[in-house]
Amino acid sequence: MRISLWIVLAILLFYSVRGPGSGDAGLSVLMEPDGTGTWRDLVAQFNRDYPGSPVRLIEGPPATNSREDLYSTAFLSGEAAYDIIYCDSIWVAKFAAAGWLTDLSARLSAEDRNDFLPVELRAGSYEGKLYRMPAFTDAGVLYYRKDLIQTPPETFEQLLSLARSSQTPDRWGFLWQGKQYEGLVTAFLEILWGFGGDWIDPETREVRIDSPEAIQAVKFLKDTIGGVSPAAVTTYEEEDTRAIFQNGRAVFMRNWPYVWTLIQRSGALKGRVGVTAMVHAPGKASAATLGGWGFAVSRYSKDSERAWQFIEFLTRPAQLLQVQQRQGRIPSRRSMIPAEFLPILAGARMRPPIPEYAQASDILQRWLSGALTGRVSPERAVDEITTETRLLLKGERR
């Protein structure tokens, strides 16, 4: 149902972009909702500073997977509904494998190659070619109240112990994103990797989640619910957790770096919050899930040179700084990353860059949600994730 609804919306957006006499309509870029006006201002600045075919901003739905559906529908039509793709790191393999993106390898200057985080360049590549120019990076981090916690935790047990001892009737111990969506995948992977487990090997396509470490990771999150985490955490997204934490009603929170900028602007918690890497099991290492956004050029674009000119403009330090100051996004350029986040971002881990990522993620989300809400046991959830993902990557049906 979700896909069919977005196909209808995609068709409507497609024709609104083209319209009668659309040959002179210029280029289009589909973006997230522009609540701050930042993107509108930058598009207007580009059109003023670089006369030529104008770029038009189209604001899509807020949900990332919904915008992915819109892009996919436009690509499948074989038309240039969107010339410039504001591209999530997890879309690159799917879009590039389908032949929908333009190879940007030769466009990357030596200066930019040296400044952008290597992991972001890898996340924008497929089979050795660069298809997405990095813009903003992300990785999961652990926020904590440093006015309540003297030394941040390093292990899962330390996190739980400190969360319990600092929790009050008006303040939760630990917040995370537990709704059935991509945010749950990113939060879970940090726990899974922290226990020493893994999900999918992108090189061999081997499914590795059938392990005691995976069951431990599911049980860890499930055991927090109703204890150090609110029962409603299974409905929370990033902004839900941020609002609670920023109002002083939590001790720890797993979230993204954008929250740091917002906290620094707020008088309530300014100077009272610290950030550290996600915790891990004894003898294991912490790991942050890499996020991040960049820009790609549609293979169907009517003016790929103009599209690249726009991307090159948006990914310069001056423009990235505007977005950082107004939206809190962290640029992918090492020279612009706050010192607090650089070690975490530089060592972040990619989700498996496979063309079937969306389907694999859906499998993981569904069964994780089932385990966290008590519909199935952690053991059964891991078993079903393993079975369905192996069938998916083999191209078989259950």
C-alpha cells in the first residue's frame, strides 16, 4: 500500500515538474522538507550567481524511504523528472547497479579527495566508481548528561548501571530509536557490532546475523524497554528522543551529531551535555553506524554539466557551512568536522552496500520490531531474519 501511494504521488510530482512546455523549465532537485529555508536560499543564490538553466527545488516527503520510492518511480519511467539526486548513502548501490546514476569519478578534484572523509567517498562509490558527491556525514553517538555522569560509560553494563542509578521518576535513563524504520536498523547495528556480531558481508553476500551476538543485541535493547527506557521507545524516531533529552528528561541518548548544534543553542542544557562513542561488550570495540547525504546526477538528466555545476557549488565549504549553522548538519569535509565528532565519524561503519539493501533492511526492521514489542522471541527474530535475508540474496522466494 505504501509503495502504491507513493507511485501515485511520484506521477503527480513528475508531471508537475514537466508540465506543458517543460523543455525550458530548467533542472530539478528533490529534497527533504525545507523547514529552515536553507535549501531555498542556496538554490536562489546559485541561480543568481550562475546564470543559465535554473535549478528548481522540489520538497518531497520527510520520510527517507518515501523519497527513495519517488526517485525509483521516476527512474523506472526513464524520464528526467529529477536531474539532481539528494542521495542517502544506502541508496547508492541500488541506484548505481540499476544504471540510474552518472559516474562522477573524473569530477572529483585531488583537493576534495583529500578533504572528504574516506569512508564517505567509499559510501558514495559502487564497484570502484564514484556516483555520489559527499555533502554531510553522520554517525550514531551517545549523548550523556555530564552534570550527572562524571565518567562516560564504555561497556553495556556500565551504561545500564549509570542509567539506573541516575534515573528518577521524571528522568529516563536511556533513549534510542525503536520505531520500525531505518533508524531502528542504525541503532541496532551499533549494539550488534558492539557485541562483536555482524549482519551481511557485502563482499561475499554471506548473512552473518545467525549468531549468539545477535541474540544478545536484541535482548539488550528489549530489556531496556520499561526499565531504563520508556515503553513508548518502540515508537520513537530521532526527534522524539531529542525532544525528551533536550528537555532534561533523560540521562543518556543515542542520536546523530545534528543534536549537538541544537543543544548548544539551547540555554537549558548548554554546557551540561557530553558526547562519546557507543558502548560495547568487554574485549570488543565500539562502532557507529555511518549515515550521510550527498548529491548525484541522474543518468536521464537533460543537462548533466549544469547539474554537476550545481553539485560542485553546494559542496563547497561556504555553502556547507550555511547548512551546518542553520540545520546542524555536519559537513563530510574533515576540515569542517567538530573535534568532538571527528574520531567517531572517521571510524564509522557502513551498512552493507548491496543493491538489495532496502529489502534486507525491511526484513531486519520487521523482525526486530516483532521481538522488541513482544510478538516473537529474540531467538525466533534472529532465525527469521537469517532465513529471509539468505533467500533474498540468493534471489529465491520462501
